[in-house]
Amino acid sequence: MAGTTTWGGIRKKLEKDYLCPALRGHIQYYATSYDDGAGHGRAAIRLDGVEILRSDYYAYIDELWTRYNHLRSTTMVGRDSAKEAIDLAHANALDQGTFDQIVFYDAFSIFDNQSIEKSVVSENPLVRIFALLDRRLGKRRLLTMEESMERELHWVRMFYVIRMRAEGLWRENDVPEEPRCHRSHHFI
């Protein structure tokens, strides 16, 4: 877990200290470790009690090894850097929205130890989500991010939409169809 911080401390910071006022009481963060002695677990973000983003150890490991084996058998042929392949596989899995509670904790640690400016443009999509929901990201800045959100990962972009709607800045007429949530339900 992030340093010596407990999950309760992380959750308090995310939901009370960092979360924008418009989403307080609506966004809940969830992470748990299974009691199997191996450190397996899952993490999720809920909107009004509905998990809109979730992933777990098993989905993450499956995606990680699938990508790793693909990289080693195609683009990584002739290279002996297994670490490079695993790092790339991890990044690809995370870009697909696949992670476990440890990756979630690591993302929080990065977010908690850098400025909001760095978090908004972080390479880690979970860090970018934490930043999009952060009270330090003002309405003016949110509005200026609209164009860059068109190039954002779908499952990160949905948190931009959630924040914009909560702040009363979303124009429903501008979007032909509501995007679907990642690995879960429709949102607002």
C-alpha cells in the first residue's frame, strides 16, 4: 500500500480532502485485499453506489500476461529484456482499464505526492482520474480541457463528463450518444 498509509486514510483523502464539493457524497472509492495470503484484491470507483470503474487482480494478471506474451512473441523478438516487456505490458493493461488494488494504491501515492498540474497530465490514467475529480481543478480549467478529452482514454473521459455534469458545465446537446462505462454500468 502507499507507504504506511491505511486504506481508510487513503479513502478519506480521496473522498473528503481532494474530491470536489459537487461530487462529495456521490463518488466513493473502494479497494480491498482478498484474505488469501497472496495479496490479491480489487478496486473500484462508485457513483451513487454503482460501480462505474472496477478491476481486480485476476483480470489484471490475465491482461498483463496476455500482453506480455504477445510483446515477447512479436515486437520484442530478439530482445532479452523481460523487464522492458513486463513494463510495457503493465502500461498497456492499465491503458485498457485493467488494474488491481496495488496499482490503485500506487496511483494514489503518485497523485498524493505531486501537484494537480502534474497529475492532470500524468502517464498513469488512474492518476488523471483522481485529478479530474479533485477540488483543486477549477471550472475554468475543466472547460479548457474539453479538446484534450477527445483524445483521452474512454474510461478516463467518462470521469471528465461526470465532473462536468456535477459542476453544471456539461451541454447535453453536444454529445450524440452517452458513452458507456468501463466494465460496469451506464452513468448518470
